[in-house]
Amino acid sequence: MTATDVVEGRMIAILATLLCLSSTAALLVAERAAAAGRDTRRARRNAKLLASAGFVVAALAGAGSRYGRWIAGALAFGALGDAALLGRKRRAFVAGMALFALDHLGVMRAAALVVGPADWPLAWGLVPIAVGGAVVARLWSVLGMLRIPVAAYAALIAVTVTAACAPLLAGAPPWFGPRRAALLAAGAVCFFASDLAVARQRFAHESFWNKAWGLPLYYAGQLLIAWSAAA
């Protein structure tokens, strides 16, 4: 890959990031209008799909390496998960959760290319496991048939956060570097936090404010993960 290719890739990633951020802002406006009683289904759908396309394109800009290809593939599954969650039925939610699980597995595999699983900071992993476990326990009585899938998903994202933080906490190799390690770790933590908003919205208390903090965290997380490949 030449220096020109790198510059062009980063320019594409920057434009895709701007698309994602502006679409996220439009999505929040549409969600606020929906909370006030307006029919904004088309606006919400379009803004969400554009925002998701933005982080996928940003990741594709860094897909020249094996790590970048795993990240791009993972985020593509995340975008498909976003599309699935446009539906309101249980099947749509389960499909979205399965697609996001593939997203997490892809990020986990990419992180393993940087730092092997034997060197992942397992003590740090107790933090997301404890948080995820507490959330599942709190919601257990209302999860019904989704108890096992939600518990499995919570465990998976906790492991993903552990894997994604490994390059930062255990030391990234020279080819990856501390900046990309920080981007990957921050992205995974943001994604994890955004899922708490999704859980609260879906199973505890529906409110625009869940989306007001959950959606920015989610798209920021996906962008940061994308930039760990594109940087």
C-alpha cells in the first residue's frame, strides 16, 4: 500500500465519519420528534441506515490489512443488526442480537490478531462481566423466553470488551501502536455502554432519553473501532 493509498483511505474514512455523525444527529432529532407524537418512521429509518453505512465505509477504508478486514466484516454485521432492529417484533430483536453477536465475534478475532487470548487481561474482564451480570439479574424477571439469549449476549460482549482492551492494557505490538489500541478499547467500551441503554429501553422503561445517550455512544463506539483500522 502506497502513501497515496493511505491518504486516500483516510480521506474516505473522514468523509464516512462525517456522514455517520451528521446522520446520528438527524436520527436523534427524528427520535425526539417521535417521542412528541410525530410520525418520523421514514426519517428514523433513513438516518439510522446512513449512520450505519458511515461506520462501515470508514472501516472499509482501513481494510488493507488482515486486522482491518476483520474489523470491516464485524462492523458490516453491526450495520445489518441495526437494520434488523428497525423491526418492532421479537423476531427482529433476536435477529438483531444475533447479528451483533457476529459483530462482537469479529472484533474479538481482530483483537486476537494484535494480542493473543493468553495475554488478555482477565482481571479487567471481571468489570464488564460484573456489570453485564448485574443488568441481566436486574432484568431477569421480565426477560421471559429471552433470558438465555440475553445472558449469552451479555457474556459475549463482556469478553469482547476484554479482548478489545488487551492491546491497550497488555501492550500493543509496534505494527499496531498505542493510538490504535486506545481507539479499539474506547470503541468497545462505548459499544458496551450503549447496550445498557438498549436493555433499559427494551426491557425496563421506554424513553427518548435512553436513545439520547445510547445512540451517540453506539455510533461513536463503532466509529472508534473503525478508526482503529483506518488510523
